[in-house]
Amino acid sequence: MPTLNYYGLPGLIDMPTANVMPDADLSLTGSYVDGTLRGTIAFQVMPRLTATFRYAAIPEFTPDSTPINQDYYLDRSFDLHWQILEEESWWPSLAVGIRDIAGTGVYGGEYIVATRHFGADDRLAVTAGLGFGRLGERDGFANPFGLGDRPPRDFGLGGTVNFDQFFRGDAAVFGGVEYQASDRLRLQLEYSTDLYTAEAADGVIEIESPINLGATYDMGRYGTIGAHYLYGTTFGLSYSLSTNPRRGAFNGTVDAAPEPVRPRPLSAEPYATSWVSQPDGPPILRDNVERLFEEDGGLELVSLSLDPQRATIRVRNIRYGQEAMALGRVLRVLSVTMPNSVEVFEVIFIVNGADASRVRVNRSDVEGLEHDVNGASGLLARADVEPAGRVRDPDTITVRGTAPDRLTWGIGPYIETALFDPDAPFRGDLGLEAQARFEFGRGFVAEGALRVPLIGNLSDARVVDGVEPGGPFPVRSESALYYQESEARLDRLTLSHYGRLGDDLYTRLTFGYMERMFAGASAEVLWQRVDSRLGLGVELNHVWRRDFDGGFGLQDYSVTSGHVSAYFPIFGDFTGQVDVGRYLAGDYGATLRVDREFANGWRVGAFATFTDVSFDEFGEGSFDKGIELTVPLGWFTGTSSRSEQTTTLRPILRDGGARLSVEGRLHDLILDYHQPALEETEAMLWR
């Protein structure tokens, strides 16, 4: 793991190196220097590409000479760091980076840097680089690429890419060394070319020397701490904590062992089918399946249909985040409970009361491949994954589960946060939430949630005072009023129906109070083949803005919004989504998002929305964009769970590009049980 510098990037102290983090690593870095606080999230997007999001608080700083009404200037910025060449034999690694690629430009700078390791076990690393912008201030010389002068920073609204500044203006040479003194201790020395010109002018910091010295200590799973002497005048502290979605917080899981496969006895004669006419046979089979499902704790029987050679079972997966794991446990139970003549198992998983797909497996393959070293991939290769309605169910025997409907409810604490408000880096509420969900069967689902905040400061957020002339209606920027004017609020109360129009066509209809700010109706149709990640969807909504008190009342504002969406694989575990249509403020445009999805349920993605709302009308931030992180609960606990937590890091919440929030959008729900998702989690089939 490379050292992360004070900007949360692979580096020495202030200066970058050409190193990269291990692929898919996710790191959090916090640093403190002379009152300046920086917090950075870095993600190794690909083996050679690192991306960061940073939030900084600089005391008594006025970069554009405009007085501020708070003690700290709060700045948001994005970086990209690309390793062009890996270190090989005598050739160093080489990287190119852009700091503050889409922000105010306070930390704007670019670099080309090389790093080479020497000595036994590569303990000594030497770095030299060429810096521009902030990194080209000390002893700068004329631009070596002939790109001309660097234009002055235009702080403006922030959020736009500063193409006209990249690698322009004077350049300067920086460098340094790092020595691995022990398995855990590293020592750094660097020559910094950042003069902190703007901060020094405001008296934030004093720079007397280009030499920075420091040390970092690796505490293993508890992170890395650093202490440094900087600029000849002050000391700084840093802390970094890294994890990787590919590695669980625990080794293995603590789930109960599954039911072992029961092979049938060898017989030269066909297996008997007299069980079909046994009067008490159907309830006995159902009870046996339900007993084993109950012992498993993660599966529920919806229905079971059989003929002498085939069994079709409909199941709710209520626990397993890896869908192949749920499939494997269902197949084991069928091998134990089904009469010997049944050779074909068909498993249909029920999602919100609707059939997701039909997985057809030969029983003899289940029996023969359970202990095979390549048994999981071999079984899925021989299985047929197809639309649930393409084949008729067996009609000789059909029994329903004893509890085909499903009610879940709970009362407990909730935490709601709002990050990166222009006036405060963090706001949050702690309160109690009561929620309930009922699946009626036949695709009908009712659900609701009521929240009572107890403590917090979400109501202190800034409220836009009226609608800007010519700007979008405040569909999100007045969200603070929903906290200020309600003591208890109905977060959502909906009735939905999920179904199919054909083999590859899935539908959703939702009515009610869909989110904190809007109520109405939403309809969705999704075309999604079971053997492909490529999908196309259409969504249409008509909604009214809800009253600020969080009750049942509605305001005068209503809007019809909707999108045409395309879902597609990019390469490896990267997927893309494009939504084109109309947003809540009546603006038209498109959203592009790219996600990296991991088999264990982690997902890291980024999105950007551009509509006919101009940057000036949008306000601070210029356009809607952000980073989204989804973490499965089971990753932390070591037990299987379908619960997950999604956090959106949005630099600022505005009205342009705002989309309705609806529970149960089809794509992610349906795709879980299609062939690509089952193959991605095949390693869990026999767990």
C-alpha cells in the first residue's frame, strides 16, 4: 500500500508520487495543518486510475476577495491520478495527475511524476516530477510544452472543468525520497513547489522552506498515522484508513451450514411414480420443504408444483445477498425432499410478488457436481436460465406455502445526514422510524415509513428565499422546510404492483406518497433479457409537491416527469446507465452514471446530469453530480443479509436535474436473478 499524502492521493507529504493503490482500494484520509482540515475519499477505479473527492475547511480564507460569514472557507474538489507506466527493471513508474479537476480551482494543479524503487526489498523510493499551477510556483520556468500562460482562476459557481488551465503556465521541478525503515515505519523527505500563495496572503499559513520532513506508521487494520514538519514553520498530522470491497471485514461467514445434497440410490429400473396418487403427498412435501427452509432461515416457500419428472418451486430469498448462494441452498433442499423420480428442478425467485426468472437444473448434475472443484461453474453452465413464463409449470400437483403473504415491520432508530452544505460540512438527524411492508401476492406490495426526529440540525440548513427569475422551481433547494415545519413526518406510503407483459418485459405501478417531498403515481416498463446486462426502460411519473408539515396535504405545484433509460455493460465489472427525459423542475436533459459493481454487493459509482437549466440558473456547483457508495451489511457482520446502505456524496443539492425517488425501481431488483448476476456470484453456490 503506497503512502497517501495530505491530499489523500498516492504521494509523499504535499507532493504526489507515481504510485497507485491496489485495484479497487477505497481510502479515507484526514489531515490537519495550521488550522486547515482536509478530508479525502480516494478510490482505485482501475488498476492505474485513482479518483478522489476532497472536502477542505480553510480558516479565514477569502480566495476570491469576497468576505465570508463563517470562520472557515469550505471547498470541494475532485482529482484524477493516472499511472501511465508501471515500474519495470530500470524504468520508473510514470503518472499524470490533475488536482481540483472540477471545482473552484483553489487547489488546482497538474503534474507529471516518476517514482523508482531501489535497494533490498525496494526500501528506498525516489520521486521526481514536473508541476504546474500550484505545483509550479517555486522557482518556476517557462512552460516546457509551449502551452502559454495560465489564465487567472475564475471561481464563479464552481463545479465546472477548468480545461483552459490544465498544464499551462510556469512549471517547476519537485521531488523527494521515502525510506521503509521497518515493516511499519516509513520516513519521508520532499522538496515542495507549492508556495500556498493565496493562503499566505490571507495569513492562513507561513511558508519559509521548501523542505518537508515526516514519518508514517502503519497500524494494520486500524489505518496509518503520519506526523510531519512542514514549510519550516509548522507541524501537521494525517490519518488514512483503507479497505477493499473484494475483501470482507471477516474471513468467511458464520452462516449455518447448508443441507447437504442427498444423492438418489442407484437403480437399474425407473424410479417409482406412485407417490403422485398418494392423498397426503402434497402437504407432506410442502411441510418438508418449509421445515428445511425454516431451519435455513433465509428462504420462504411461496408455491410448489410437480409432476413425476419435474418440480417447480417459487421462493422468496429474504437473506442471501449473493443470489447464487440462495439458489444452491434451494437445490440442496429439493434434493432431500423431492421424490426420486423428479429429475428436473426449476427454481423461480419471487421479487416483490413477481417472478424474476426460471433456473432449470438437472438433479443428476446437482448430485454429481456438489463436491467437484469446478462444480459451481459447471452447474451454472449446464443450467438453463430463462424467462419465468416461457415454460408452463407442472400441473399434476400444486401446493401453496403455508404463509404465501409476507408482512415485515419494525421500529428503531434512524440516522439521516446531509453532507457538504455550503454553510456546514455535515448535518444530521437522529430519530425513531416505524416502517411496515406487506406483500399480498400476485405482485401487490404496500409499504410505508413514519419518522420522528429527536435531535439534529437538518432544519438549520439554508433555505432558498423564493424562486430565482427564470430559474427552476425549488423542487429540492427548499428541502430544509420539510425538516423545519414537521415534528413527525410520513416519509412514504405506497401501493405498488409488479408484473410481466411478456418474457422479457417487466412492469411496476406505484401510487401514493413516494418520498418526503412528492406524492403521485409512477409507472415503469423494463425490457431485460435474462442472459444479458443490456436493458431498456421507460418511466413516467405525475406528482405533486407535498406540504412542508410531512402530512397528507399537497401543494399547488405538480409536474409530469419521466425518462427513457438504457442499462449496459462497459467492461469487466463496470456498468453504465443513461437516462434521458424530463426532471422534477420541468427541465429536460440526461444523466450519465458509471458504476463498478462487485459480486459481494459493493457498488461504487459516479453520476452527472446536464439539463436545459443553465449553469447560472442552477447556482453553486453549476450542474448536478456526485458519487454513490453502496455497502452490503453482511460485509461488516460476516453473516448473509440483503440489507445494504447507500450514501450519496453530492457536492451540493440544487433543483436542476432533480429526479423523483421511488422505492423498487425494476432494473436492480430483476437483474439479481438473471444469468449475469448468478454467474458473478457462482463461487457462493455451494456455501
